[in-house]
Amino acid sequence: MAALSARGTRIILPLLGARALHRTQGNPAARVAVVLSGCGVYDGTEIHEASAILVHLSRAGAQVKMFAPDIPQMHVIDHSKGEPVSESRNVLAESARIARGDVAALSQLNAQDHDAVIFPGGFGAAKNLSSFAVDGESCRVHDDVQRVIKEFNKSKKPIGLCCIAPVLAARVLPGVEVTVGQEDEQGGKWPYAGTTKAIQALGGKHCAKEVHEVHVDRTSRVVTTPAFMAHAPLHNIFDGIGAMVSAVIKLTGK
């Protein structure tokens, strides 16, 4: 890949492909699909969560493939101000920033090709993968997201979700057990505690957990952890996501 240095001199940069970054040499422990929803907490995938998931999957020796819907974002947020801006972006193109270019359209994701699927959080899960941010308990889930969750569930293959993403499972799988953390705000530590009531209204069962913990619904084979639903140190969130990934991998039997 050609590029210009700060002085305008033409230099050659090696193409550090995402294929090399997200593929473990030798026999993979599991083939895991990761579904992204853009790039950036307020209008797409929470980047720290996605990165933590990829690091823990790499340590587990997993073979990873990333997917995202090829659709316009609900809107675009200026993350320095927390305000919408008048421009349009594509969820797949934005997700490619996290995937280092190695991302496929969600329509291409089939459960038969993977042992598990994981959904990071970020408001993109509630804005682009579903309409939860606008419609709450009456939300609809993107057709391919719904198809993927149902396919993995029917195949008895594990589904991991963190942060706000568990609402997707609650909407699609009646009676599923999930966690988004604690059920009251506790002085502002859990600012999105009200989501627990929405999960119950969607037909799911909420199980209160701390940020470093996970809940495993062994019947539905769904694993969830609160992540950034709490105001907590980043390392605690990282550990919770690691526990989620470990539980998902364990459920694959690989």
C-alpha cells in the first residue's frame, strides 16, 4: 500500500491484513462469527467491547469472521459533542473500520458455517440492528439479525451478547434469560437500569449480575454480560467480556 510521509515522500507500507490478525494458526478452537453494528458507541458498535471480544477470542484460538448489515445507519453522531450531524453512513462500511476491512454482509452469515455468534454492544445494536432505541419494547429486529439468532438457537449453537445487545435475544427468543447488569441505578452506577424492565416486557427474564459476571442460559445457550451498561473501570468490563467469551467457547465443546 502506497502512502505519503509527513514530508511528502512516497513510501511503501505493508498491508497488514485483518485476515492475519484475526486468524489463529493451526487448528482453531471454534469458528466464531462476530456481528458489528457500525463504529462508535453512540451510533454503532462500542469499540472497546468489540476489541475485547476479539482479544479474548484470539487467546482462545478461535477462527473469527466479522459481519454487519449493509444498510444506512439510523443517524450519525458527532462523538465529541454527542449530537447528530447531517450526514449518512453505511453500517457495513463503518464496521469495516473495526474489522480492518475483513467484514462481510450479514446476509452471508449462516449458522452452519460457524460454531457460535457474538454481538458486541453499543447503541448501534439498539439503532441499527433493531429499533429498540426508538420503539422500546415494541421494537423490531433487523430481518437478518433475527434470522441469525433463530438459526443459531435452532442449531443449539451458543450466542454471546454484551451491553445493550441482550435486548435482541429478548425480542427474538421468548423466555430467554439475559443480564444487562443491576435492576436499579445504585446512585448512577447503572444508568441504564431501566432496560431490565424493557427486557421483561419483551418476554425475557432478567438476571441481575455485576459488571465482571456473566449469565448463562443453558436452555437457550445464550451468554450475556453487562459491559458498559455500568460505570465501571475498563479492566472490569474487559474481564466480564472475557468471561462471556470463555463461556461461549465452552458451550461450543471445542
